Amino acid sequence: MRLNISANILPVFPGILQLDLSQSLTELYQARYDYCTSRSIFAVYPTGASKQVAKALNLSEGQQVLKISRVNYQQDGNIIDCEFEYWRPDAVLIRIDSSADPFSQ
């Protein structure tokens, strides 16, 4: 797994680079910095695998992958962070559950 932390979020999260970043960043933001993710926007789109992505996913360069971007927002509406993930299309299941009652199943 590769993690990139944008320099513009570092002042908001002092000392974050010295912490265990293999855990959930959302939980880390809450526990350590009292920042809650109040909104996330996901975008999923097909793209060709770069050399680095292809190697990591055991694919050929240029083979189709799904790129998922997520932008997280804190309570006040400011962006906390964003991330990009690349997935093999044969390893993805997309399930959408739309309901007027968010707790109904």
C-alpha cells in the first residue's frame, strides 16, 4: 500500500507522520485530533493502469482498472484529505442500497 499525505494537511495534523499510518486515518483523525469526517465524496472511473499500478496489481501496463477517488470533509465543510485507490475490475463489487429510511434493511 502506498500513502501520500499532502503537505497542506500537515499543519492541521501535527505529528501525523510519526504515527502508525497503517490504521484507519478516519479513526486516527477522530481519536488523536478530534476531527470527524462528516461527508465523503467518491468517484469511480475506469482508466488504464500505469506501470506502477500494473505492477502492484499484477496486471499489464495499460490494462483497465477502476480508479476510486475519495474526498473527505470535516464538520465545518473543509476538506480533510483525499485519496486514490486502484482496483482490478475483477475484484470489485458495487452495491447500492437506496432507502428513505437509512436504518431499514
